Amino acid sequence: MNKKMIFRTVGEITLLESALLLIPMIVSLIYGESCYLSFLITAAIAFAIGLPLTLCFRKVNNAIYAKEGFITVSFAWVLLSLIGALPFFISKEIPNYIDALFETISGFTTTGATILNDIEAMSHGLLFWRSFTHWIGGMGVLVLIMAIIPSNSGHAIHIMRAEMPGPTVGKIVPKIKETAKILYLIYIGMTVLEVVMLLCGGMNLYESLVHTFGTAGTGGFGVKADSIASYSPYIQWVIGIFMMLFGINFNIFFMIIIGKIGTAFKSHELYWYIGIMLASTAAVMINIWGRYGSFGETLRTSFFQVSSIMTTTGYTTVDFDTWPVLSRLILFMLMFVGACAGSTGGGLKVSRIILLSKIVKNDITRALHPRSVNTVNFEGRTIEKDTINYLNAYFILYIFIYVVSVLLLGVFDGWADITSILSGVSACFNNIGPGLGQFGPACNYSSLTWMSKIVLSFAMLLGRLEIYPFIVMLRPSTWKQSRSKI
């Protein structure tokens, strides 16, 4: 294993975090807040950790294989979260470090689950950092490193595959560095566009940036206790539509930009994604009909909540926990479906749902006709048996981790009802944020014991990095075997 390369990359990530911490520090200075010192101290700590790692392992073999990619991503995200929690803790605005860590992991993993009881009492700088972690974690901080730091490694795709959500991450263009640049240019372009549109709706620059970070990273942190409810219908439509857009595979946007519109709109996953969202919106609309003043308000409310939950963003305009059972069940199921592969959204991903349904159909056909030769096709390609086995294993691990997390919460917080525990784990593991019951839109996760918060923090990391990086890092054999050229 190329341990020196892992340490150097983690050092570069820590130096990048040190630089990024200066942005909320400037925001704090603009608003005349004393919490700027907490950012300065944290940036100095990150710099003190990152610089030696980078300099000591500057001249190393750049080769990165699957194992190194998984371990680098896991280490980097844990260290990012541990350091990123310090401004909350040092400033005493979140005096408990476990709570600060929960909030930070929720930010970086774009979950949006919170322990804050009075969001509006927080300083501008810390609320900015809280939402900025969504934007950093949405596309992936290691993808950003690949975009801005020269690398001679021909295997950097393993880092991207380990960090980017979804089962089908690949190169847009032949060079991985150029792929990373293109992804971030699209990400930044869409971010700027949403900021401009929110400004046009009367939102000030600070709130436009904070809510755009929450939308782009599909995280859901904001500046008000009622999330998006107190904003105008125009603002709600803008955020609702952009949540849907950020849940689409970024490869599709690239195809549209270079003029291959026909290729872009041949995506089966895109049709399923839009179809599920529209069908769910229609079903919810019918089910909650009469609760709101007009057709337009009912449509906006239904679409916003479906878009928010399916893209795993977590913004709310109403307390959907008061909706009829059918609507709540639809939202609960959408927590697991998630957005598209290659987007900033969480969940199982629409592509996995499609593939799993095709695999089941194929197995049923084989059981009825044992001599028939059947293949699983997706997006015009035949899916190899290794990919099918990988997907089946992922799904089994997904269910296993979900069940274990639910049981652990039942042990550590037995006071909570079953609906709350099931939806709370679903919301954290699938990186959504608000659940149902005691973890619904009008509540938060502050009442949990510190052990439950650690369990859910780990679930958020597993959900964002899609299990395998942490499994590889925690396997004892990983540290004994020679480099794996997977």
C-alpha cells in the first residue's frame, strides 16, 4: 500500500480546509462577530497538521489504486470533520464537542440533520460555515483537490470513484484532472446561477449564498428555524427547481453544454428520476388536497417537499409530519430512492433501483426458463456479472448497516417511538436530515444521547461515502496485503 501518498493527499486536504476556513472568518469580520477568532485558531491548527504531512511526503510515488483511493477518502473525511467542528466548539456556540462534530459531519455529508434548538441565535459566520460545508462536501473535496493540484497519477479515478456518489462514476474526458475541472465548473456555474435568481427574488446576498450552498450540496442547512417556509413563493420555486437540478447526473449537464443534447436525453435514469418525482408530486397533491388555499399553493408545497426529500436536501416549507399517512409513506420511501448517480444527492440512487429491479426480473425469468440466456442491460450497455455481484453485496451491506443502526438507537434511546427511530436512521443514513415523529421538520436530534449521535454520525459518513471506503479502511487485512491493482 502506498501509505506515503495517502498521507500527502490527506495533508493537502487539510491545507485546503485551512484556506477555506478563512472565508467564514471574513464573514464574521464583516458582521463584527468575535467568532472570527475560532476560525483563525482552527485554520492555524489545520495548517499545522497539513503542512508537515505535505512537505514530508512531497516526493513520493503518485500511484493510486482502489485500496489507496478508499483509504484516502475515508481518512480525509474523518479529519475534515474533526477539524471542521472546532469553530463551533471553540466559540462555545455549540459547547459540546460531540454535538459540534454531529453538526459538522451532517454538513460535510450534506445530510442537514441538526442538534441546534435556536438556529437564529447563531452568529452569521458560523451559520455560513455550517452551510458552506454542504457546498464543499457536495461534489467532494478530493475531487476539488484533483482539479486544482497537479498530479501525475494515472489512477486518480479511484479517488473519484471512492468519493463521488453513485455506482457509475467515470471519466467525462480522457484525463481525470480535466474531468474534475469540468465537474466543478458546472457545479460553480449552477451555484452562481441560483445565487443570482435568489437575489432577483429579494433575498439578500448572505442568505442567497447560504441557501444556495444548502441546495447545491443537497444538504438543507439555512438561517431560519422554519427552513424555507417564511420566504416568498418565488424563492420556494427557485430552490425547489434547483434541488431537482442538483439531483441530476452532472454528466448530463456536460453533454448538454457540448451540444450532445440527444445523447443527454437518452438517459434511462433521468427519465426514471423525473418520472418518480412527478408521480410522487401528483400523489401527494391528491392526498393533501384541501389543506392549502389554492391549486398553485398545493402544487408548490407538494413539489417542494418531494424534490427536497428525493434529492436528500431536507429543506421544508411545511411540517409534512402532519400530512396524511399516504403522503408521509411516499416521502419515507423517497428517502431510500434518492437522486441520480453522479449528482450531489444521497440515498440508494435511482440507477441502483433500476438495476436491482432488472436483476430481480432477470432472476425470475431464469427461474421460469432455466435454459434461457439473459443479460442485464442499462443505458445501452450490458452489465457485467462482477458489477451485478458488487451491487448485490452493496445492497446487503446497506440493509445490514441500516438494521444495526436502528437497533443501536433502540438501545441507546429506548424512549423514542419506532417511527422516529426508523425515519431518523433513514434520514441520516441517506443524508436527508429531517425524518418523521420526534425527528420531523419541526424537531431536531438534540434530545439523543451522545452514543446515538455517534452512531448517526457514522451512518451519515457511511451513507455519503457509500459504505465501501470505510469497510476497506477498517479491514485488518487492508494493512497487511500488498498493493491491490483493482
